[in-house]
Amino acid sequence: MSSRPLVQRLDAYQRQHPWLSFPLATVYKFYDDQGTFLAALITYYGFVSLFPLLLVFVTILGFLLSNSPDLQQRLLDSAVAQFPIIGDQIAKDVSSIRGSGPGLVVGLLGTLYGGMRFAQAAQNAVNRIWAVPRNERPNPIRSRVRSLLVLLLLGAGVLATTFLSGVTTAADAYDTQLGFGVRLLATGVSMGVNVVLFLAAFRVLTVRDVSTRDIRPGAIIAAVLWQLLQFLGTYFLSHQLKGATAVYGLFGIVLGLLAWIYLEALILIFCAEINVVARERLWPRALLTPVTDDVDLTGADKKAYTAYASTERFKGFEDVDVSFDKKEGRDRTGGVDA
């Protein structure tokens, strides 16, 4: 018996139920935008910029707190707490560096290069997700100004989470019961700070005119997933991977750090997709649209595919026309006229 009727029933069911069709449409758009590749590029430049940034951080601590090594170590531990699986190994390796002029210069140059490229990769990804045509994206000067704003946001986020982590550590050392209450409060405040940071990031990373309402769902979900990622990392470190990084050494640090940054980049990309699907109403999608041409496209399918073509417009006087001609059981995209 053919499975076609079953597929048709499943398709009809998901189209009629937004709780199923919306996440499915988000996954399809993530696939269409090649979200994994966008996240991989962000991961590469994030990795390139991280160690120079830690070098700058440690060097500044060496200059400012040369007489307080304990305070230096606590601040460093709080900063690398964003990477719970391999943060302890990073702290051990980086903390051996002391404040020096050449170290500060090298760290600043490396951070500037990697950080700017990281921010530009994130801009490219989010603009692509919002289907911003190539000719409407920022020119090289404007894009770098926006990249500086992104780096300032990241810096503010690191400072805020470092402060909250330091407060929690101090409370734990003072009193266990007090530390638990402070930890709960700090977690709530941290999630609130992350929501604000993601709202700002989603606004800065695209030239599309978006309102807070447009990007609020993705920002909230991203903050929750970000916090959950921290908890899961801490759990695996405490119960599953204790001593693993010490065994695998630098190899484990590099792989663990790449995996960690990649997961965070995926959160950014996927939650940006949520915002776009919600605002542009890109659901429901046809169930089989990613795998075959023998499918009846929905209005959301056609709207999405039209946007993908328009994204590749390089000049303002270039006209991109998309048509869908159903012939012989297949969808044929019409010519693109320029």
C-alpha cells in the first residue's frame, strides 16, 4: 500500500496545528539558510578571538592587581566560567601569563582581528536569515562600526556574568545556605541580562528595521538555552567528565572549546530564525518541501523561496523576479530576470 495517503494526512495535520507547523517551518528555514555552515564560520572566528581576549584580560589583571594574586585568580575563574567543561584548563594555562607590554599589544591585535571578523560573520548570518539583499547590507565601513558595537555588547555581557559569578562564589564561601539563595537570584538576574543582550544583538546584527516585539521571542528562548547550556556543561564536568580534560590536555581543550562555541553559535542562529519565521509568518510549510519537487507549495513556501532569491540581489537597479510554474507534477522556478 502506498505511503502517500499517510504523508498527506501528516502534512494536513501539521498545517492545521501551529504548535507543530511553526517549529517545523523554523527547522526548514534553518536548513534552507545552511545554518550549520553559518554557525561554523562564527565558531572559527570566535575561537580565533578568544585566546587573545583572555591574554588581554590576564595582562590587564597583572598590571592592575599585581599585589593581589588571589583576586586575580578569582576574577579569571569567573571569566572562564562561561566555558564550564574546559574553563578550568584554560584558567590553568592562561594564568601563568603575567602582565607585560608586548603581551598586551599582541592580545589587543589578535582580539581586534578575531573579534571584528567574528562580528562580521554574525552580521552576515543574521542579514542572510532576514533575507536582506546584498546591496542593502552595510558597506565595509558601516559593517565594522556595527562590529565594534557587537564587541562592546559582548564585553558588557562578560563583565556582567563575571560579576554575578564572583558574587555567587563569594556567597558560597561565606555560607552554604546563603550561597544557594544568591545562586538562584544570580541565575535569574543573569537570564534577564542575557535577554537584554540578545535583544540588542539581534537588533545590531541586521540592517532590517525590527521592533523589540519582532525579536523578543528569539531573545527569550536564546537566553533560556544559553543558561541551560551552562547548567549542562557544569553537570557534565562534575559527574561525567571529571578529570577528562586533564587527561587529554591541550587536545581536549581545543576540541571542547570549538564544540562549546559552536553550540552557542547554533543558539544564536536558530533563535534568529525563530524571529524571522514569526514576523514574516513563514509557516506552515509543506511537509516534503526540503526533499522533493513533487509537492504542493504553501504560501509560506513561496514567500520563503522568493526571499532567498531576492537575498542575492547585488544592485539596487537589479530586478529579481520569481515565479512558480506547476507542470507535470513538479514545481519549476521561473527565470530570474536582471
